[in-house]
Amino acid sequence: MAWFAVQGVIDQEVVRAVWTEGQLRCDRLLGARARLLVDLGAEFRSDDPPHAYQASLQAPPVAVLLTIIRACDLTTVLVDLGNGFAECLTIGYAT
């Protein structure tokens, strides 16, 4: 994954993060919440295929993305340009 952007909500405030050229830039509130996940040693697992990622703000990019998504109360937009083409997913939740 070469590049991604995330928009979400924390405590009713819109927050954003961008990963590009191996570095993460994000709003202060989102960064603080994501650092807490890293400090707590949060882990993200998948069953198919079986894999686990430690919360991270540095690498690998997929771990950074999972950390940022989990740090949000609600993720509203995810943009991934990892394969050279734009793919945008807008996530909506029923109330």
C-alpha cells in the first residue's frame, strides 16, 4: 500500500490522516488516540488468511491504516491508491 487517506470522527470532531512516502500526517486528536493504541500494544487479527498486526504509526502501512481506523469512533471515508488506481470507499452506518 503506497498511499492512503482516512477521514473519521472522534468525539463528534472530524479528523483526517494521510499516509504518503512512508510517513503519517494526521490531526492532533487522531494522533493522540492512535498513539494510545500503540502504547497499549493493540493487535489486529484476521482469520482468512491468518495474520496479526501490532498497532503502529510507522510500519508496515497496513498496520498504520488499521491503527488509524481503530482510533476513530467512526470511519467515514477511506481512500487507497496502493495499486496505482484510486479506490474510494464511503462507509455509512444506520442509526
